[in-house]
Amino acid sequence: MTSSPLTTPMPSPGQVTTIATPINLLLITLLAGLIYFRLRPTTLPTLPSPPPPIVFKTFTPPSLQPYNGEKGMPVYLAVRGRVFDVSPGRNFYGPGGPYENFAGRDASRGLAKGSFDAEMLTENLEGPLDELKDLNSDELEALKGWEERFEEKYLVVGRLVAVGNE
């Protein structure tokens, strides 16, 4: 019995068939290439630019005042002589926030007394810093709690000194 050119003879039981024929390898390579070109990213991802470096500075009450979040400035506030960058909490401490009167100021007395009114702020920015000597133990404990919260969440960017002590 002869086989015709249109029919393929069946392999005998001792023969092994393989799919690794040249045409199959070519088709698999083309399929892999199509999948790669279909799924690869079209644009390279770009990393966000890092924030500008923060330099530790010495502030006086007048030099701290511009850091109130207005005109694109960062939001800083001082607690017990340390200046914190509270810009990540701009919606609380920046313009329109519930604690906006502390932005660019020494917030120690207001935080200690639990009052966020403007009366808690030192009016004479050229005078000595508030030494908080009249605070009772509960108020000092409250201030310590606020200070610890700020230390956990925000960067210390400087210290606050009285005018003339720079």
C-alpha cells in the first residue's frame, strides 16, 4: 500500500512525534513577540521630583510669620522653641483650617490651654518669647502630648528664638 502525497502516514508505534518543528517554533516566536509588543508599557514611567531640601534654621517670631501657608509658602508653627513643618497638615493649619491662627506663630500657649483663639498668641513679636511659667501641670501635660504628636508626624525645621538672640 502506497501513501498519497495528500495523506500523511501514521507513525508506527516505535516512532516519536514532536511539536518542535521549525514551523511551530517560528509560530511560537511570533506569538511571543506579539504578546510582548501588545503588553509592554507605551511610555516610560517618570519619578516625581523630590521636594526641595529643608535646611534647619533659626527663626524669630517676625521671621516665622511669613510661613503661614499663604502665597505658596510652607506652613510652619513653633512649639516650645522648636519649629515644625506642618505643611502636610495644611488643611488643618493652613489658610481656612481650624488652627490657621497658629500658622507662622508660636502655638505653645494655645495648645497647652486647649484654646485655638487668637488671644492665645503673643501680640508683641519683637518682645521676649512666652516662657509658659504660669501654666499648671495639666496644661503642661497637654502641651507635652501635642509636642509628641508633632514629633511623630512632622519634621523639625528650626528653632525659635527672641529677636536679638539670633
